[in-house]
Amino acid sequence: MTDQAVDTSGPAEAAGTEEPAACEPARFFGRERELKELRDDIERAGLDTMAGRRSARARVLLIAGRPGSGRTALAGELTRRLLATGDYPDGLLRVRLTESGGAPVPTERAARDLLGQLDVAGPPGADVDELSEMVREALAVRRVLLLLDDAPDAEQVDPLLPDNPDCLVVATSEGPLTGLSGVRPCTIGGLDAGSAVQLLGRATGQVRITVDPLTAQTLAEECGGQPAALVMIGGWLAARPTASVADARRQLRELPDDPDQPAGTRPLTRAFRLVHDSLPPTPARILRLLSLAPAGLADAHTASALAGCSVSAARTTLDDFVTLGLLRRDGADEPQYEVPGCLAALLRALLEDRDRPAEIQLARARMLERTVRLLQSCRAVTDPEGSPSRRKLAGLPRSLRFPNPGTAAAWLRVRRPALLACARIAVEDGGLDTLARRLVAALVRALAAHEGTDAAAPDLYALHGLVLAVAERRDLPRERAAALLNLADLDAGTGRTREALARYREALDAGREAKDLYATGRAMESVGGAYAELGDYHRASDWYGRALAQRLTQGERADAARLYGRLGTVHTYAGRYGEALRNWRAAAAGHRRLGDLPAQARALSEMARVQEYAGRPQESLRTCREAVEWARRAEDTRLQAALELRLADTLDRLGDPAAAGLHRSAADRLLGEESPAYETRSASTES
């Protein structure tokens, strides 16, 4: 096994030993028979090939073994060797199908993860079938290796399989994936004796292995040859330069076995208990609390908040855990640590046994509060210098501040899976809803600030869904209305207009229940927009009218002027030109009273368009000239040029090409050589 790819840890550095592990290159120990078997299975003819047909789907290689057996490391070594052949030029895609808590990863999330690795954006709110189809379409034109790690069952794997025999899927699981045809598991147990001793010596240093090779072999047998157990015992020895291999074997044998535990899991459990029980009380508690880390991912801030210690002390402790084989580490400057899947259940059980529920809940609350503050800092650093948020940011401890937006964006990118998992866990907890709402709000703002709402839309959709869940659980109609409006906006933006309409109607009911005038007005206007998009102009004008009445009652003149324009648009679509003209005239008057000259010019331009549709070209000409004059007063050069072109088109239709040419020349002069003039457009111009 490679010491960097063992199923439970990263490199087990032998601090203070005779032969530090860091001095040796990473190597893979053993498993040559399994690797040959898997390579042969790739070449083996499937049932379709034997029948004279080319397989319609990718071949699946399955590596089955207990947690801690090194199945993930074996899959990683196999894919590394296959990539080296050049047969898969489009590279490796990798996704884990089991969460750190043991629950299956929703197929929708796994599919989005794969699409993200392919640089394909999955639409927000898309269902499992749509996302799975997008994955298959993207892989249909590629030659990739697909590593599906820790698959719980065939139902998790099947929707992600490429319909492309040029791809290859390598899956790891605890047992056979019954239901997938043509898949023969390569079942692995412990390492052979020689490879197991080699892996043990990688952490401890070869001197202690050389002076007592028989005891080292016996110790490897006590560990069942399981790489995870061997790495932890090696880390335990590496931290004790004066201890011998015999000492480790003796202490391991003295640990009692749980008779109710399957025999195959006992070596891993005993190795873990030996390492944990040898830790001082504070580090042992930190280790147990890491089972609360979202998605099994922690950084120094996570550990610091969970344990209530300083960030520097937490970072040192986490690095010690890496040396002991208890964590994986990724990254150098701001490292992220992963709790191995095979240890997650052991840590949770130990936490529940050794720590009181109130202390666990307090630790979780501290972690959520720290995450909220980091997210607020992450967003605030994007604001201008001297803004209130930047002044507030300056008052935070240095460890919570980001030096610049680039550093904050990098942190957000690296921690994104953990942050999204943190939001999900906080909402599912049910006992920390206030913190959960603050966390989701802070994460939404940070994503929008650094990525923009369009790029972050899929994650925002999931986060608004979490807000909705809390609002419904706590009976918070105002927040329910806000969440429904946000979800409906995202639905509308991806073409799911009917789904958006249903949510807008629900938001309207929630807004009325909360007596929230903003939410009800916004919902009524959005209902009107959805009906307009569906082509139901009668209902659209009705709902716009209701929204307008509320805006007028509240004295919201700017919104009222905008709604007059919306009404003018739908009446134009419906061919009700008289109503359209009345509303556009009201819109122009409203913008004039507000002093918004460009908006007034655009409203007059739309009036001219409607007059032309109504067969009143002379009136259209006069109105268009008035619009040009207001655009000139507003000093909006591009708008004025566009209106000059509109005026020229009208004159052409009236049979005055000379005057039309003069106005086109005026438009050219206004725009110069920068770019061609654009045409002002609104919903009423599209047919």
C-alpha cells in the first residue's frame, strides 16, 4: 500500500525515529496479485462481447473489502497505473458515495460533483434524472476513468454509469454490488506478511523492524494485515522512539475484544483504541470531537472551535494526528484534514460513550458560531475600504480576518464542501435553528459576493431549501415567504415557470400570513411575470394590477411606475393597444415625477411602438421625437442613438427616406466608431 493512499491516513511521518518516513519516497506495498486480477478483468470479454455485440455501457471493476483494508488505496493505485498507459486521455473523475456519518450520498449531489469536475454546470433545482442524464451525455464523448468510492449499493452506482464502453468505472464497496450485471468483485483482505511489515517499517523506521523481525511479523498478524491498523500502530511507535515492536504487540494483545463485534473489524478497533487511549486527555477529546466535523473535513478553526482551544494549538494537534495515522492532510498553507471513513464510526461511538450530550451540543454550537464569523469575514473583505462591514471586520481577532479577497475566495473554494455539509447538519440537528439560519444566510452572502448569484445558483438553491425547512419547522411565515421567493426565482431562471408559479403563490400566502407587505407585493408581481411568461396575458395583467394597487397605497412611486410599464407590456402582447398606451403614458409620467429621465425616455419609446402597432404612425413619430429629446436631456448617448434609429425606421415607413437618413447619420455621430448602435428592447418588442 502507499502510505499516502492508505484507506485511513496520509503519510505517517516518523517523528524522532532512526529513519524518518519523510525521507523516503511514497511507495505502494503489495497487492500485486489483486492488481493483476483487476487488469485481467479489463481485458476479459463480457457477455455482450461473447454474443457478438459491443457493450453499451462502461465496464465496472469492483474492489470489495472491509473499511480499513486499503480498498481505496488499491483503487487509487490501479487508476494511477491505468492513466499512465494513456488509454484514458480525459483523466480521472472521483466521487465518494457514502457520507462520513455512514448515510449514502444523494445521487443528485454525486452527479453535481461529477459535473463540476467536468466543468459542466448543472441547473439549480434539477432532479436526479436530469442530472444523471447530463453526466451520461458529458461522458459519452470522453474516455475517462471514473472512481466511485465507498459505494453502499448498486442503486447508488447505476445512475452514474457512463453509456460509453470507452470509459472504465472502478468502484469500491464493502460487499458485492448486487444488481449490476457482469461485475465480479475483487475481494481483498489483509496485506501479505512481507508487505505488512514493510508498511509498518515505513512509519517506525527499519531499525526496530530489523532487530526483531519475527515480532514485527507477529504484530502485523495482530493487525490482521489491515493497512489502517498498521499505519496507526506505526504512528504510535513513531511517537515513542524508546518503545520496541514487542511493546506495541504486548499492549495491543492486552486490549479486550468486544465479543459482539465481527472478528474482521477487531484489529482495526483495537489499534484505534490503543492509539486513542495513549493520548493525553485534551488531544483525545479533540480527536473524539472531530467526529462532528462536517463531511469529515476539518481545519484548524474547526478543531479550535470544537475543543475551545487556540487555533495554533489545534493545528499542532491535528498535525500530530496525521503522524499517528488518524487523519489525512491535504494542502500546505491552509491545510484541510479529513477523518478517514473507517474511523468515523469508531470516533462517534467513543464520543457518545465518553462525553456528555450537553458538552457535545455546546461543541457543535461553538463550531457553527465560528463558521458564521468566518463566513461574515469572508464576505466583508469584498466590500470597499471604509465601509461599515470593513470597519467591523477590523475589530475581529486576526485569526478570523482574511488579508484580501483572493485569500478569502481561495478559503471558500477549499472549504465549500465542508461549509455546505455544515449547513445541512445544522438544519438537520433541529436544536440549533437560530445558528443554522445565521449560518445559511452568511454562506449565501459569501457565495454571492465571491462567485455571483448565477455561478453559485445550484448551491444557493439547496441553501434556500434549507431555510425553507427551518421556517416550516419553526412556523416562521416571513422567512418561509423569503425562501419560497428565492427558490421560485431560481426555478423561473431555469425555465421551470409552472414550478415557479406554484412557489410564488405559496410565497404570497406566507407573506399575507406574516403581514409582510414587501413579500406580498413582490409575490403578486412575480405571479404576474410567471403568467406573462406562460402567455396568459389576462391573468398577468390582473396580478400586475393587484401589485400596482398595493404599491400605490404604500406610496412606492418608483415601483408603481415600473409596474405601469409591466402592464403596458402585457397589454401590448395581448393586442389591447388602448390599455397599453394608458399604462405606458402613466409610466412615463411617473418616471418624470421621479426625475428619472432615461426611464421616461424609454417609456415614451414604448408608447411610440404601441402607437405604430395601433396604426397611428404620425402620433408614433411625435412621441418618438419627444423620447429623443428626453434622452438628450438625460445625456444618455447610447439611448439617444437607439431612439434616433427608431425614429429613422418610422420615417422610412412614412415615406420620408431623406429625413430617415439624417437621423441615422445623427445616430452614427453619437456612437462614433466605438460599436454599432443597439436597439432598445423590452418585453413588448419580442414576439
